[in-house]
Amino acid sequence: MNTGGLILIVGSLAAAAAAFIWLAFKIQNGPPAKGRKELIADAAAEDVEHIFNDDFREELRNRGRLHFEKVINDNAVFLQQDLRNTTTQLNEYMRSEITRTLQEEFKKYEQSINDAKQLAMESIQKTVATIEQQRQFLEQQIKAQSTAQEERIVARFEAEMAGIFNHYIVKAIGNQIDLSDQLDFILGELEANKQAILEDIKHGAS
Amino acid sequence: MAPLKLTPDIVSQADLTRLNRELDSLDDFFVSAKARPAGSPIAPPKLSRALEALAKENAVNLLDEKNRQTLADQLAAVYKEAPNFHISFAVEASPKSLERILVWMRQSVHPQLLLQVGLQPTIAAGCVLRTTNKVFDMSLRARLNSQTEYLAALIKESVDGR
């Protein structure tokens, strides 16, 4: 409400009061054709009708409407600001809550992933250790088997070697060496075994 | 009575048996000669070189019955009592080679020793002698068998040095 309006309203009220006072004073000094109270009431009603006529009422109604609209508009602005503030706060709150919740969930998720990762790592480590043990065991077994096989082959070769050479010699020379060529060898061997042969004869048949 | 000297022609008990058969046939000849009328032609049995050599070596008169009987008895005794070895060679033994071996054995081991000769090609060379209780493997095969370590060392050197 502006100052002009306020002055107008105050001026109107002051004029009404002055008119009321004048009327009261005149009634007190005039002839009491009617009753005094009745005259005052009639004058007041006439002044009221005179002061608060339709235009004035319409003016007051318009002013009240404007004032109400202004109040409504002001409150709407305040309400809008509050709503904005509330929305902003709500957004902030929602954001922070969502962020907090998401962070907690992410933490839980991360923890779960870490646990799963740890479990997987432990499992892999155990598997690797087991595989390593198996590998070492297999390696030892293969080495042992290889060594045993090698020893068997060498032993068999050594056992059969003389036979192989002998077979080769028999195949290679066969009957080419006459007994006369072997006589020196045979007589030498007989001479070397002479004592044993004599001992055998001495003991006779067993 | 001096022991019977065996000649190198007599190698095995089979030879003794053959000589005994010859002596028997000689006895039969003389018995049949006595039974024939005088002047009838007869052909004396042909003696083997081994019997002749044996008779000569031991100064035995084969015309004399007692001498023949003594020789037969001595041969039977040798057959029964003399050591009889079995010897195997990788190849067929020539008479000359066998004689040298036999002479060595009769000089070194026993004067009336007899040999039974066999053939064993797998021994490659040398001989295998089986006496009364033992077997003396004097073959190249046995020699190679006894040298397996040396052979193995040679092969190992060859393999390592490749």
C-alpha cells in the first residue's frame, strides 16, 4: 500500500469523524422535535450513507482487491522462494543421501569384490601350489623312471654287449679262423687252467 | 706191467672201442686160421694205422694171443679208468690241431686222457673244456664276457667324445 492511499484513508476517516462531531453538536443545540437519540442515529445513518457511498465502497473494494492481490503476489513470491529453497535443499539432501547410499553400496560392492578377489587369489594360490607339488612329484617320478629305464637299458646292453660282439664276430669271421690259428690261444688258456684241471682230476668224480 | 701209452691217433673212447673191435677181429682171424687146413689161402685182416702205432709204441706183438689179450685188457682199463674230457671248438678240429692239444693234455694232465670232441659255433673261437666236475670256458665268448667293463668303458669314451 502506498502513502497516497494511506493518506486518503486517514483523511476520509478524519472527515467522517469531523462530520460526526458537528452533527452531534448541532443535535444537542437544536429543537428536540424528535428524540435526541433518534436524531443522532438518523444523522449518523445519513452521513454514513453519505461517506460510505457506492463509489467509495467500490474504491475500497478495488483497493482491497489490489492489496490482497499484492499480498497474494508477495506471498507467492515468498512461497516460490521457499519452494525453490526447499527444492534446492531437497535436491541437495537427495543428492547427498543418494551419494552416501551409493558410496556405501559401492564400498560394500568393492568389499565384496575384494573378498571375492581375495578368495579367488587364495584359491589360485592353492591351485598353483598344488600344481607345483604335482609337477615336482611328476618330475621326480619321471626322473626316477627315466633313470631306472636308463639303468635298465645300460645294464641290459652291458649284459648283452659281449653276446652282441660275439655274435658279430661269429657272423663276421665265422669259419674263417681255422683251429690251427687258435692253437696258441687255446694252449695258452689250457696252460693257464692247468692247475685247476689237475685238481679236478685229483678229486675225481664227485 | 707198464701203463699203456696211448698214441695221438687214439683220441676218444670211440677209438678205444674200435681198437678193441680190431683186436677181436684179429683174434677171430687167428681162431679161424687154426681151424682151416694147412696151406689154404687166407687173407689177414687189415690193421688200422692207430692199432699198429699203438702196438709199436707199447712193444706189443699182435700175433701173440697173450699180448693181444693184455692189450685188450689194458684198453678196457683205460676205457674204464682214464679221464674222459669233452672239448668243444667253434670250428671243425683238424687232426693236426687236435693232436697238438691232445699231446699237451697227455703230457700235462694225464698220460691216458681221452677227449670227446664237439662243435659249438657260438663260442666264436677258443674252446670249452668239460672235465669230470667242471667246465672251463676258454672261448672268445667268455673272454668278451669277462671284458664287458672294458667294452663299456670304450663305448662310454666313444659316446662322451662325440
